[in-house]
Amino acid sequence: MPMEAGDIERMIKQALPDATVKIQDLAGDGDHYAATVTSSAFEGKSRVQQHQMVYDALGGRMGDVLHALALTTSLPK
């Protein structure tokens, strides 16, 4: 069963409360998304660590319910 964009956003914001999250459904199938996540929690973290934080927020759904997520992370300006 595909994952809703709102569910992805909710899960990320639950783990990173200050995050600004933008989700785009790339294929219209609920399986391929792009996410842009901005959070002060990324301060001092490498890009890999930032992405791991987002994947952790999704609770193991990557590769299962959520097939693909193109991820961009950044600190607030």
C-alpha cells in the first residue's frame, strides 16, 4: 500500500519538530517522492547523518511501504 505525502511529512515533523518539510509525489503513485527538509537539528551533522535522521523518522518504511525518496536537507537560513 502506498504512503501518503501527509504521513511522510507528519512523521518527519514528529521526529524533527522545528522542521520545514516539502513533499512532492514524483510519479503520482504514492511510492516515489522528493522531500526537502530544513531543520536546526541538522546543525553540525554531515549530509549523510542528516539523511539518516530523516530515514530514522520514517521508522523503517523506506524500501518497504515507501519505495523511493529523493532527499534534500538543509539548515534554516
